[in-house]
Amino acid sequence: MGHALIVEDDEDSAQMLASLVKREGHSVATAASLAAARRFLAMQLPDVLLLDLNLPDGNGLELFEDSALVADTEVVLMTGQASLETSIKALRLGAADYLVKPVSPQHLKSLLSRLIRPSKLLAELAEITGQWRETGRFGPLIGASEPMQSVYRQIARVASTSVTVFIQGESGTGKELVARSVHDLSRRREEPFLAVNCGAISPHLIESEIFGHERGSFTGAERQHQGFFERAHGGTLFLDEITEMPLNLQVKLLRVLENGTFMRVGSTQLQQTDTRIIAATNQDPAEAVTRGALREDLLYRLNVFPISLPPLRERASDIPLLAERFLDEMGREEHTSKRLTPEAVRLLQAYPWPGNVRELRNALQRAWVMAHGAVIDEEWLPRVPHGSPSAPTAAGPSRAVTGGESGGPHLDICIGTPLSEVERQLILATFDYCGQHKERTAAMLGISMKTLYNRLKEYKL
């Protein structure tokens, strides 16, 4: 049970909110102005402050000017429209969440159920910060390099808020782990975390999977189906490879971000959802907008708090830590232990890792299987061949690739070749060049694994 202060000048709205708060077992007080709010705050510090922005004697944000008043209170802004500007202000000033008027009882109930004082969150963050400074581990993330420390600081800053996070990074850099870390440090940690790869769901099914459908809405819909937004209610929905989402669904996602509502397929009834969205892409968002893969207005709504993940080649100092973690996990699974020689560690740090952390783990898994005894040396590890400082070792001859004047691989294409044929030749040539290693191929081409699988299936490979 906690105490709530409602700062709202509309008496009917204030009483309605007070009734809802009392129903959840909390004590409550109401104030109709900034002056009255300051008097209540001076007498008793509430666990949650429901704060209207437009008050008779000023803007509700003025209460943040006296940080002592709200230092250990969960502040929730109430606004008529959840604009991008509101989200940014809420984050900058320290608000934990905001409610859109008219306030949904379901949203308010969810919010009250996850009350955590800011002081408790700060204590948890301090403990985790001490851990990564000592061990190089931040929850499921591993790395003590400066680029990763920057990522940790951003996660710690945004986790306690409700704003949308947009993670950018190459395939295999750990975007889902970042999303999971944000969720685990948030007030939503006790609620579901669902991860969805937008490129891994059939375009014919993705709308039903994300938003749900009604019985009989299409052939085979024999019962009502709850989509990811309903199943993640109160928690976090991670939308990976957002540029793979069809444009018509991006419009519907935009509506969810703006007012928290959606409709199931085959329904005309609006559904409310209280779900935090974290999106991710392995592509340049601006370039995706230019080529029509991502709506510009959706990018603005998603990109409230961007986090950019560094590729593994830019944090080679973290490779020994990552390798140790992966070998420990393999050792527990196989009930034995193996270690890398110093030369093997140096070789791993010199390799460019186009598939990033995922490729590193796969390479160590293979070396673990092939190595005899308790020591893993360089024999079964990938290495950069002579004269090609950035080329993967698995590169093989390609019937379509030739050397250019710069020494790099080139693909000869005749003018007038259909674009579909150009794409086919480029994918197959890159696939051969990468030794038919799918993760390297997808990383080099800048496409998702799902897209690559679909193309190779289409080419009957």
C-alpha cells in the first residue's frame, strides 16, 4: 500500500482518479493547483505523484524545479496527447511515465501495480554499476570497453522511464540483450517481456500475430487470438528488425505509440494496451526511410531514446571476457572445461568478426568440439588471410567475383541487367565469398538472416 497525490484542477477528473487509486488499496490526496501541491508535498512525500501539466497557476513541470520535493517519488505526467515532446520532457526531468487523458482505468491500475521508489532503483543501478566496473558484466551484457560502458550508462538512464527505445546495431551485436536489460531494470520487470523478429514472421500472418484476430476474421481463424500487444500488457514488447515490418502495419504501430490503442484483425472495437515498445534494426534508419522500408513519422516516434551498439571489431578488448563467458557456458553443458591459449586469444582479437558476438560464439563452439584435450589453440579458429586484413578466412572462389584495381572483390554486372538478377548474382557471389556462411553473408550485405534465408530458398539453395 502506498500514498498518491493527484494534482488536477478539474474536480470531476480528480475525484474519478482518486476513486480508482483508493480501489487499488492506496491512500490518496488531491490538489487543484501548484501551490496546493507544494503544501501537500511539504507535509507528506507521496509514493506516486499524478501530475497534470496545465494548472491554474502554472505548468505542472514547475514542480521539478524543486528536486527535493520529488526526489524519491514516482512522477507520472497526465496530458491530453502523448506527444514526442512530452516523452522527451518526461525523460529529461525524471518522470517515470505519463498517462493520456481521459485516463484509462486499466492503464492506471497497471501503473500502480508496479510502483517502485526511485531510491530503490538507484540502489539497484549502483550495485550493477559496481559489478560491471569490477567484472565487465552488466546483466546479460559483457564488455568493459569504453563503447560498452557508454551503452551501460544509457541503459541505466532510460530503464526507469517509460519512453520508447530504438536500438541500432549490426546483426549479432546483442540488441535483444540490451532490450532485456532495459526491461529487467524497469518497473515492468515483473510483467512479460516478449521479443518478436519482424522479419521472421510471414507477411500474411504478422498483423494477426502482433495485433491478434477475431474468430472467423479470415480462413482458418477458428478462435479468437491474442496478439503480442495483449500478451505483453504491462510489460515490454521488443520489435526486432522493425524495417522488415510491412508499411501498412507501421501505420497501426504508430497509432499504438500515439494513444495506446489498436484493433484486432476483423474487429471494429479499440483495444487498450499498456506496453513499452523497444524497437531495433541492423540497418541505417535514415537510409531505410529513403528507400521506403521505414515510415519517417514512425522513425520519429521510435527514435525518442536511441542506443547504438558497437560492432565487435570496435571493442576487441572485450573478446577475452566474451570468450571466457562462452567457454564457461560450454563447460557447464559438457561437464568439462577448456581454455584458450594466449596465441588463440590474440588471433580472436585480430579477426574482424562480420557476424559479431554471435559469430564469435559459433566459432568457439566449433573449436571446442574440434580441439583435443583441455586447450584450444589456433588450429580451428578463423583467421585473417595474408594480404586481406578485413576478409573472412572462409572466403572461397566465386564464379561471379573478380579482383579489382583496389584489390577487393568486385562483381561484374552488364548494364541493363534486371534488378532482380543483379540482386540474385550479388547474394550468391557474396554467399560464395563468405564460404557459404549465412551470418557473415547477411552481415556483409546488411540484410536480416530471415531475408537471406528467403532469398536462398527462392534460389533453391
